Amino acid sequence: MAKRLKPVDVVTIGVGLTGSLMALELARAGLKVVGIERGAPRFTVPDFQSPAIHDELRFSIRKAMMQDNVKEAVTFRNAPDQSALPIRRWESFLPGTGLGGAFVHWNGQSFRFQVADFIYKTHIEQRYGKKILDPELTIQDWGVTYAELEPHYDRFEYLCGVSGKAGNIKGAIQPGGNPFEAPRARGYPTPPMKEPYFGALFREGAATLGYHPYPQPSANLSQPYTNAEGLTLQQCVFCGFCERYACEHFAKASPQTVILPVLFKNPNFELRTNCQVLRINLDSTGKKATGITYSDAAGAEVEQPADLVLITAFPLNNVRMLLLSGIGKPYDPKSGEGVVGRNYCYQTTGGATVFLDESINVNPFMASGANGTMIDDFGGDNFDHGPLGFIGGQYVGAIMTNGRPIEFHPTPPGTPKWGLGWKEAVARHYNHTVLLQQHGTSTASRLNYLDLDPTYRDAWGLPLLRMTFDFPENDIRMSQYVADKVVEIGHAMGAKTVIRGGTKRPYTTTVYQSTHNAGGAIMGDDPKTSVVNRYLQCWDVPNVFSIGASAFPQNGTYNYSMTIGALTYWALDAIKNKYLKAPGPLVHA
Amino acid sequence: MSRELTRTLAAAIASVGVVGAMHAHAQSPSRPPDAGRGAVIAAQGVAPRVPACAQCHAFDGASEGSGAFPRIAGQSTYYLGKQMRDFASGVRTDAVMTPIGKALSTEEVADVAAYYATVASPFLPLKSGDPTLVKRGEQLAQIGDESKHLQSCDDCHGPGGAGEPPAIPYLAGQYAHYIAFQLQMWQRGFRKSSPDAMEYIAKRLDDRDVAAVAAYFQQARTATPPAQPKE
Amino acid sequence: MADLTRRFMLKATGAIGASMLSAGGAAAGTRGSEAASPGGARVAAGASPSIYVFLNREEAAFIESAVARLIPADAKWPGALEAGVSNYIDKQLAGAWGAGERLYRSGPWRPGTPSQGYQLPFTPAELFRAALGAINRDLSQAGTPFARMSSEQQDGYLRRLESGEKNLGGVPSDVFFEHLWQCTVEGFFSDPVYGGNRSMVAWRMVGFPGAYASYYELVDQHGIHIDRAPTSLAEDANGHMIINPGIPAKSP
């Protein structure tokens, strides 16, 4: 029999980026907030300090910061006619865990999405007509516009201190920035980072081809910065241990550096760690949540009643929590009915390897997570797709983040896979090779979705999430088109050899690509085709909000952390100013 | 011994290459640096305006232990060269070093740096600081302080404060008084190098923490290079 | 310059084994154990300063010879064997990873598509034990233990394993080979604290500076040549490696 605690106003399922932000604002608004985090607490000092943190085997290869598959995995298949099997070791995507979540060990790549992204269906159909869309694609508008989110993007960027060069301020294109970016009210909080050599080589090559290189916006800061919460970040030192690692210098925006010290001072907030939420409890109508039940560190079941339940657990876990709790109608790909699990998307990535002359010392180990130089000329809908027969695009850039040798030891085509020839090639090319990244849209398809697995369970006996996904043919055509452009840039950089990139089917879970899982609990204007409304409130259970990239109807060109932050502030605005004053549905469909 | 030799020597020798490549900050020297010539400058200065380095820093770079003059033995050529340029340009100011920095040519700076980078030098038997202060300094050096938003010094200054050549100097064995003084120079805005790192960090240290890291690093030990590499 | 570094590195390779035992660190010149040399593959098997806690003698013999072919020594740089990769593999198999940390280990087990990744019930320790047992039985029955084959024969055998030609006690040989190769790369390039990459030879080979990493001053000096000796997270200010004292690093 679960122990029942005294009710609180708000409970957050997960204390990562979205949970921390929600907790901070709502505790400040006077509500009693409990943050339930399944992982452990951790702090910059002592947990993120060097040299222990600079351990490639432990953090990159063994994935020490990530969710533990022993207890909870995800099952996977490429298509509905296959049997899903457990992803027994994380490779393709790496769900985080622990206080601060994946925002502790992200790369700091801090883009906004584009205007067209939020009205994608309307925009594409207006520009190209429905016929450009392959029949299985299910793109949708978000229900919120870029203009509505802009002040929230601004607020989140200034919380994080993002370093960058604006390209479009209120419609005026700024030299040195990204001319394709969505219009911003003002510049970035801090100037762009120093440009490493690989970025400079890319910039010169891309510029000779007439493209528009710009510095990648970065949440690993170029200089010390104090945010509106009074928290200060330091300057990034380009240590080359960014993604999968926490920052020892307080230089990467994370809940630890930009939110938590203030949150922890607020007596309205209580943090409970090592607690696994099992489900959201509903009343007998099924339309109201009464709170959550979790298993604490010692395995005891605890019921926490709450007026407002915020699912802030990372996209995949958000969707699973809805399914386990019976909130919303699960999606059935055969009938096309139902919404929970629908429009699961990923990110279409890949890129070229550019082998340069051995006189060029690239020094890839001197790098930060977001110190790239890139172009948006092939991003999103920035180019005319009419004659091309696909939608979507990718940004392209030299965005090397490290030279860690277990992960990075490129060899040119024809090199043996092991032995003396391999070793000689590795020694020869390690310091004279640049990786170019292609990173872009993942188009929603009725064939790609999430549901609960019928066979495999987690350590608590609950069904694992089942992922059915392959890259839509549209996205393959798109990435192959961009791959040719990237080869040209490689040669313009002076390459002796270029290994072409581009994505192929089938999608495999065995190679790292991105942790930008998205969709499954998407937002929209119509409860028949979305799980949450434009304020991320569940249509079916109005006192539950599902916050995160699970809300994206499809994934845009860019890394999505800034967009998640903006959406979270947007939802918070609605919760504080509308919902708390009159709890109930905020949108009547 | 050979491991330390490897590291410091390789750093010293490489730093020589680095100085050559680093023309963003100074004219390239016209010839490779010459530690032998550097030794002569260290011993007798350059008439008429440059006194012998040895007068303050000792011929072996260990200075005289009061901390009025820093230990420079085994410091990387890159770092030594950069300090001379910083004195010449005003990024650092010191009544004695500024005119010396201005008077030495690019070649002379490279030569002296090459000499002091490889000179053999013992650690002077100085009295240890207050043990609780040293313990606090060790904590800041190896772990940091969450409440003060301070990462560990060793993150940048290397294992045990041995430095991270070429650009980041060793602190192990540096004199407490000198370390404290430089941190105060940053706190007061007189030392303008590394404004976003060292000035920022110095300003977060209170007087006790300054004394603590100073006391800790003075008694910390690292290997020092011999005068000449032996096979 | 490269010569100098290599000479010192080679001396240190011998010295490191001794200095691991006494962190006090007397001058390495007194050690005198110049066991490693560029052609070390033939020498180091006898000089390998490791106690194996997981691998039995037969298994260790195969692993040592195999890694010596996967990343061989050459005139310029030692290879995996000299770098202690067999020690790394042994300690990994004996530890949490070998026992199946971070591996979803519930059944049912079914063969999957390549996209679905590893679907066998074996933990890495079980996988190596099964595969090595099968290999050693196979080869001893044929009268040709792996360690006594010529280099060409060893390469040929490894390629047959790599192609998936054999079933090794339930482990497809390509799956075993993939594990072996991945472990070899890890053991070669990981921090020496894990027992491989001795004297950081692999990091010196490629020019990776190691665990202490702070490059703000240098990142915009494009093309600068960085030649400092690498640093391990396990070393102190005097360059001594402080590694788990519970695992002795020298044969009695």
C-alpha cells in the first residue's frame, strides 16, 4: 500500500531543464512545488571537476551520465511489420538522468527555430502545394507562432547568456550573422566565441562558394556573464570535453549554473532525488489528475497528491508517462486514430570527413561544444524546393567539438580496418582532418510513432516504450542533396580527400546520431491530431501539462534546446497568468 | 625522472617552436632561440639598460625565496615570453620589469626564456604555512568551492599545479607572497592579462582564500628540469 | 624533436611499471629496465608487467597475440601489446562492464535486424569466455595455438573471425571480433588509469594532450604546433601515475 503524503500545489516529473524552469517560476509565484528526479543530485563542485571529468572511456564510451539501461530501456523497430527488440545499450541517442538532466551534458548549441517551422504545414502547402508531400508525411502547424515565442526565446537566451552574433534584428540583416535566421528583438547576451582553425577553414571555403558563414550560437560562454537570476557563468576554455560531460568551469549553461542555486533558496521548493515516478494518478472521471505515485530510493511506493502535474521528463519519457497513466488516446498506425505517440521524429544528421594537407594542424582537441562556423543556406525552407521534390533542409558547418581519440581517429577511404595500415593512417591524419556536420529536419510520418511494448518491461515491471521509426524517404532525398553541396565545400577548403556524408535507410540504433528525439505528445489546435494544446496542456486532463520537445509536431533544422526553453517560458506564462487564476482547459477546441 | 624530463623538456622545446609561430603578438625571431645566449643575458644583463635577471631571479631561476620575485625556473618559454611582452605593452605593470620588457629585443626574450625554461633549480627549504591554511588551499586547488562558484585551480594549472604548457604556468613551488600579490593585482585591476579567467577568479577569492592558495602552492612540489637533456 | 620524445618515452615505458609500485619515484635512470623497443611485439610478451585477474593463461595468450596484430608495433610507435591493451581488456572484463553494467539484460532474446544492435544474452565477460574457449579448443585441436602462428597466419585467422565464419560457443565470431576490436581501440586510447595506453604512447602518437585541457589562449592561434607531453587524470605533479593499488601492475 503506497504511503500517501500531504498534497502539494505542483509536482514536476523530472528536474532537468524544463522541470527546473517550471519549478523556479512557480515556487516564486507562491506555489508549493515538489521536483521528483529519478537520478542523483550533482553539482559543479565537486562532481564536475577535472581531471576526473575528462575521462573519455567513462563518460563518452560507458555513458556514465546517461539513463541506466539495466533498469529502463526502449524497444525499437524500423517498421510496424517488425518485432521491436530492446535497445540493450544506448548508442544512437543518449537519454540523460540525474539532477539537471541532459542539459548538464549537452553541447550548448543554441539556435532558434525559423518562422516557417511553427506553421510548417501551412507554409509548405502555400509555397509548393500539397503534391510535394510524400503521402505518408503528417506535418502539422504547432498552434503557436514564432512571433509569440520570440520574447520567450529572448528571455531564455538571456538566462543562459548565449554567445553569438545576431543576423537579423527586427528585420534588418546584420553583417557577420546568419542572414537566414528568424528576426530577433536584439542581439545576443554575449559576443561570439573565438573561432577555432577548423571553423576558419570552413568559413573561407564556404565564402568562396557564395554561402553565408556565421558563428554558431553557444551556451558555452565567450566571457563571464551574470543572468537575471544573479547567477554568473564563466568563460569557456575549449577543453574538448563538452557533449556527454559536465562543465568544470561553470561556463556551460545548465540548471546547475543558471537556475538551481536560486531555486534551492526558495522554501516553496522541495527536491526529491532517486525517485522513479511510476504513473500519474487520475480520479474516477479520468479527466483530472490527483497526483503521482513514485518508487523512492529504497523501493517504497509513495503517493504524492498534487493539484498540478507537470511532465518534464525528456520527450520519450513524457510520452511513456502519458501512456502508462492512461492520459489521451494512444495512436494506432493502422487506423490512424489516436494521438499519444503520433508524429515521433528524430533528427537527420551526418556529414563529410575532409582530409587536409599534413602541414595544417587542426588541433581538434581545442574545441568547445558549440564553437562551430556554419551556413544556413541549405537549412529548412531557405532555398527553393520546387524543382527538387523534397521538403526540409540541413545546416552545414565545421562544428568539431573534440579530438578525443577513442571516438575520433579518422582514416581515408581504402585504409584497412585494423592492423599496421590502420595505425599509420590514424597517426598520419588525426591532426589534419576536419569533420563537417549536416544537421536537419526530421519530417513527421504516419509510420513513425511511439507506444508501449507488449513484451519487455522495466525494473519496476512497467512496459518499456516502443519506438517505431525509420527516416522518411523525403528526408533521405533531402540529406543526399545537401551531401553533394558539402563535398563541394570540402574541396573549397583545400581537401585532399573528402568522404561524402548523407543519410541512408534503414535508421540504425547502433551509431550515435543525435539525442533530439521529438514528438509523440504533440501540440496543436485540434485534439484529434494533438495531445496538448498550444500551452502544452493535455486536452484530456487539463491539470497535466507535458513540457518538452515531445510537443513538436515535427523537428526543425536545428538543435532544439533554445526552442524548448522558449516553449517552457511560453507555457509558464499561460500557467501563471491564466491557469492559476482559473484552473481548467485554457483552449476550447 | 625521464617522464618529467619528457614533459617539461618537450614543452620547453615545443614552446620554442610555438614562440616562432606566434607572430600575432610579436615579430618572429629571426633565428631559433639560443639558451646559451640566454644564460649570458641572465648572468650579466644587456648593457646599458638591462640588469642581469640573476640579480633578482637568481641564475638558477629560483629567486631568493621571499616572494618579491617569482620563481621562473622551468616555466614554459611561451609563458615567459608572453610575460615580457605583457610588461612591454602595459598589460602588466611593474616598476622593474616594465623597462626591462621594453628594452629586450624579440630574440633576447626568446633566448632568456629558452634558458630559464630548462635550467636546473632546487626548491628552497622555506617554512611551511599554517597547516589549516594549506589544507584550505589544497581544497581550492584540487576540488574548488561550490558556494563561491570556484572551480579547482588544477583544472587549468595542471596536475598538482604543475602547469599546462605552453600557455598556463605552473603554480607548484611558486612563492606564496608572489602568488598572493598577483591575485591582488588582478583584484585591483592592475594586472590586465587573462581578464575573463584570472581577474574573474581573483575577485571571487577573499583574503583568507588568497593566503590559502598561496600557502598551498608554495609547498607543492613538481619535478624541475635538469640544465641539459641527457640520453 | 620526435626522436628525443620517443627515446624518453621508451625509457619511461620501462620505468613506469616500477614507478607504479612506489609513488615516491626515484630517478628512473636507476631502473635500467629498457625492455621496450620499437620492435617490441616480440619482446614485450615476456616483459608484460600485468597480473591477469580475469583471463586465464590460455585466454591471455590469445588476447596478447591478437591485439599485437590488431594494432602492431612499428619502427616509430609501440603497438597495443606494448601499450598494455591486454591488461586493459582483462581489467574491464573483470569489472562492472564485463559483468554487464548498462546492459538491458531481460529476455526474451531474439535475433534482430542490424539496426536493432546487440541482442545476445551474454555479458561481455561471458561473451569473451565463451568465444575464447571455443577459439582455443578449436586451435589446440588443430595443433596451432594462435600465439605460435606466424603473423600472416594470425592476420588470416582474425580476418576469418571478422567475417563471421565461425560460431564460437554461441557467439558469432564477427560479434566477438567487433567486441575485441572495440576493446583494443579503447585500451589503446583510453586514459592510462584503466591499465592500457601505457606511458600514454597512443596519445603521443596522435598528439592528443590528455586529461588536463584548458586552451583559451591557444585556440585562436590557428595551426599552432602543440607538442607538450600528454597528462593522464591519474598523474600527480611529478608525472607519477597513481593507479588502483589493488591491481598489481608487475608480475612477481
